[in-house]
Amino acid sequence: MFEKNLTNSFFNEPYSSELLAIRIKEVLNGKVGFYSVGLYPASLAYNCAMQNKDINILLAPRKGRELFGAFCNSDLSEMDEDIKNKIQSMAISRNHTLRRYNTLEDLIINCELVVLSSNSKHIINDVNLAFKLRKELDRENVLIACLVGSFCHDNDLNESFVLCEKLNNLAFFSGFHRHGALRNPLDSFTANFCHPDAMNAILGAKLLNKISPNIQVSAGIHNVEGQYIKAAKNISSILAGFGHAFHKNNTGLLPTLLTLLLDQCLDQAAYVSMSRKDRESLYEKQPFPITELGYSVQRIEASLFKNGDFVQVRDHTFSQLTAMVADVRGSMMLPSVGSPTRNFQAGEVLAKKMIENKRCPDGVEEFLRWCEEAGLKRGALEGINSLNYWPHILRKYLIPINDSSMINLLYICIMGPKGIKEDVYNVMTSSRELTNYCQESVKSVHSKKISDSLNNFHLKNAIDFISKSLTEQDRLLFELNEIDFDNQRESENMDIHNRVIDFIEKYLIKYNS
């Protein structure tokens, strides 16, 4: 799929002081190019044209696409004509008498940083083309970045993955973009530019910081984690939109739901971080400690007691990137002015249609049809694209079911078998059931053993388990003792949220076996 050992840096090795100084000046005076101009890069360009006299970015629409094609007619009618003309000038090639749009080749020739703005449908081909053109044009010090917000899939291997994990040196740019807000002259935004090498991350952030005084870009080294979070939060914001629309009167539920969605995004990314082949070099092979990039500490790790020993299972260092966490929070908030993100809007559509039809969607195609009928373009809904691959992602990155329970619920609601959807509908539409689901679904295996034992304390094996856990010193007790009370409780007598939890666990474990 990708050529191995691709380099992606502003610098050539071996370094020399004189050449480094020259190169840094070139980079700092360079431009940023955005290839494949959808809603986000076009909105960034609008902010740049609105706030800056100088043109610091160049644009190259995908072949056959219009520069403003991502905007609806009402948005276009509200735009300032002078600003639109300035954006047009960013996209027009100046090297030919023939008036035409820039191409990816033009960006690589004229820019020091090129951001591939493609969605998951095109990004793999675009990455391969960009690295090929860099080599052909002898411009291999142009840094390539992406901002794709969904998981990718290899059909030959039937494997889903985070793109930056396959290409560790691919830079990743992510910032919060509420629909239409970048055209507000008074609003300000934060973003992260991530690259495994600290100096490349800093220089990339400096370049992106120049595009507008209203956009503050910070450097980070966690590109894999950042891209995972963006994909997961795009799914999560669908459920957030559903919650805001369906449970807007249930003020006690929403804080629980939204907090859990945020926490699970970060916890999942922390598991993904452990799978990085270059994880140690993030901390040990930098030109200076990462605390100089704005990280408050060098490393935050979580350990789990397993088989009698503490084992490192999660790396939360990336969570110190304020802009990244703000992106997740912002995507799950209903704004007081303007429209929420498109994935959030998809969640609002889901709520409206579930109220009308009194059921979950039959499948992803019906859900997409509901979204299109509401004016949302299918290609813009990266959260739904990622949801298609969700079981593959759980398997690849060994993400526990209890740390992904909210996305699991949405997945079953849309893509699960019909036999469970009535129960899922009842959980999602009842404040009490959904609150119970939020509380019970996050419990670990150990916690469930304790809870089940206390609920069945009239049984000898439950009494023995609790007694031993309090009196014996053997810490392997939880791993070695299987406590199963299925014989004592029939499925139909269980609470609805517990039936759904049990089903999801069995369904996803079976799917991944």
C-alpha cells in the first residue's frame, strides 16, 4: 500500500549548522499549500483572506471540483466578494499565461508544507501521489501532512487502521472547525500540528500560525493519537448530537453522556499510543525535551495489574495538547450561534427520525439517506465512514469494550442485527436506561465480578468469592476465578440496559474472533 521507509522532514541528513540555518529561514518564509479544497481548507482560506493582507496559503482543488463547491448557495451569498476574489487568487497558477487552478504539483513546487485535505475516500492515493511527485520534482524537503478525520481500510487485508500509524512520519493537522464559524471575523480558534520530530512540529506550527492572527497553532509530537482522536470524536459527536436533540430536557443525563464520550475518546487513543513502533523515540530521540513544546510533563502513563505484575497499558501524554482536547469538547457542544459540526447534525437527524419512526435505523444506508434528505452530504460525514470500520479498530488496537461502550452503542443502533434494536432503541430513548447504561457499561471485568457477586450474595460461590477477595493475599484471584451467574438470571428478566450491554460484549467479541 505504501512505500516503506518514506522520509518526511524539512531537513536532509546529515545536518550542518550552516545548512540548517539556511533551511530554517526558507521554511519560515515559505507558504502552506492545501490540496483538495473542501469545507475546512476553504474556510481557513476565507479566514486568512479576511484577516491578512499577505497571501500565506495556496489552494489546489481536486481535478473536476469547484473551489467553493463545498459551500451551499446560502453560505456563498453571505460571503464578501472581495474576500472570495482573494481566495480565487490563492488557487490560480501564476506560472502560466493560461488561467487554471493549481495542481498538487504546483503546491509541492511553491510551498514548504503541503496539507492533503482529502477525506478517507482519496487520502491513500493522494499520499502516494504526493511522495511520488516530491521525488520527481526534487523537492523531498517539502513536508507532507494530512487532516483526514476517519479511519482507513485495506480491502485486501480486510484491516482498518489510523493512517499516521502506517506512515509514522506523516504530519497531522487538526483544529476545531464549527460549521461556518471560521468566516466570523471576531472568533478565534486553536489547532495542533503534530509530527514525530519536535523541530519539524514547531516549524510546521509556525508556518500555519502565519495564515491568520485568529488561528493559534501549537506543536505536538503525537500524530497517530491526534488522528485517532479526530476519527473517534467524529463518531462520538453523532451520539452527542443525538443526546442534545433527543434528551434536551433531561438536564441530568447530558453532562454524564458528554463527559463519557470525551473520556472514552482519550482513553481509546491512549491504548492506540501503546501500539506505536516509534513510541520510545517520541521521548528519547528528540532534539530537546517535549516539555519545551508546551507539554507540562515528559510522559504520562497508566499501568494495569495483570498476572501479578503492573503492566503499562496506556500513554496519555498527548492529552496535554489543549487544542486537541478542545476539538473533542467543541464538536460535542451545541453552539448558541450558528450551526454545529456536520457529524453533530447527523446525530440530530438520527434523533428526529427515531422520534418519528419509533425505532432505530434499519442500517447504515437508511441512516445516510435520512442525512441526505436533511441536506447533509454523504462524503462529509466522516463519523459514519469511521463507524463502518469500528469492530476492526477495536480488534487492531486492543481497545477494551468497557472503554468504548458509547461508540459501541451507536454502532449497534445503526449497524447491529434487528433482533437487538428494540432494546437498543429503548436504552437510547429512555433517560433512566441510558444513564444506567452509561454507569454499567464502563465497568471492568473485575468490577462486574464484584457487583454480580454482591447481587447474588445468597449463593455460595458469590459468598466465597467476596470472602476470598477480602482475606486472601493472592492478587491473581480476579483472573483465576470465573464468576458466572447466567444460570441464575434469565435474559428476559434482566434490565434492558444490561441485556444490551451483554449483547454488545458478546457480539463484538464474536465479530473480532
